[in-house]
Amino acid sequence: MTIIALDTCTECCSAALLYQGEMFECVEMTQRGHSDLILGMLDNVLQQAGITMAEIDVLAFGQGPGSFTGVRVGVAVAQGIAFARELPVVGVSSLAAVAQSAADSLNVDHLAVAMDARMGEIYCAHYQRQANGVVELIDKAQVCPPEQFKPEQDQQGTGVGTGWREYKDVLSTQFAQQLATINADYYPQAKSIIKLAQVEIAAGNTLTADQAMPVYLRNNVAKKKGEQ
């Protein structure tokens, strides 16, 4: 199974390719210009592997939450490629991708993910690494003030994501008894999206291009700050 993935939901713009068991990736930190970068990054990983889009079986993408513009860019690019190539797609949560990246590199099982959502809020959820190494959502993904994000279980967990940098004091107080460590330097990345997408592909949970939808969590994303 050859899977290509992209993520433009945050300032960490990335593309990855799983080909013959080997992972190829391209990652760039940027505040803007995702739409200009991502197609070149996809070409980059294809060139690294020495293949073309004709050899891709499935396209996975970060579906949000994250930057409103970034999420839209990712979904639009995924849909465009999938329509052109008649590829099945898999949308993966940005929060899950953060959790998977942290679980893999830190070797931890319980993760409290908080991403900065601006306007005094965070995107957040709890995840637990399963026996197969893939993280699983154990409550629900939500957008809320950091004061409302509470520990889910008695086990000590790891706080990951940019929300832990922006609201470290508040969240550390909330999780005082269940917090093992904090690492805010985790973003959703395409290589983690591929790992999560493999589970969905194995379960037959692929979509057609027209079914690729963004997940914003915040309903009033299009309003100006003063209107929210």
C-alpha cells in the first residue's frame, strides 16, 4: 500500500509518503504560504522515493482543527488531487496527529493534547496509545477555554501541543496531579497522519474526494474576532 499525506492545518506544513515500507517526508515551519508550498512538498517526497502520483493508492490529509485558512487549503488540495487521480482519501484529526507524533518520539501512552486555538481557547482532547502503537481518542475533541480542559483519567499523562506553551500555567494547575511531563513542541505532521490513516484503510474507512470535509470544531470560524 502506497500512501501519500499532507498537512497544512498549522504553521508546520508537511508532506509524507509511505512507499514499500519506507517513509519519506518534507516539513517546513511557516506562518503563511501553505498553498504555495504544499504541492512542491508533495513533489519532493515523490522524487525522494523515485515514483509518481500514478503509483499512489490512497491520499491522507489533515482535516483540522487548526488555522481556518490552513485547514481549507489542505482539504482543497486533497480533493483536487483525489478527483484528478480518482484516489480514495482519509481525513485525520490534527489533534490525533499531534498525539501520535508525541507517543512515537516520547514513548508515552497517555496524552493530553492542547493546540492553541487563539481567542483565549484551545483545541483539546485526550488520547491513549494502544497495543498496536496507534493512539485512540478516549473522550471527545473540543474547543474551549483552557480552564475547561480537565484530566480524563487517574493515570499520569504527558501534555503536548502548542496550547501547553500558550497556557502553561493554567493547564499545569488543572492537571497538577495527573501531569508527568509537558512538551509543547509538537505539531500535526504528515508522517503521523499516514500511521493513523493505515488503521482506517485496513478497516475499509476510506472516502471519495467529494466526501473530504474539514473539521473546524469552532462553528464561527468565519467571523471577525470582535463578532465572536
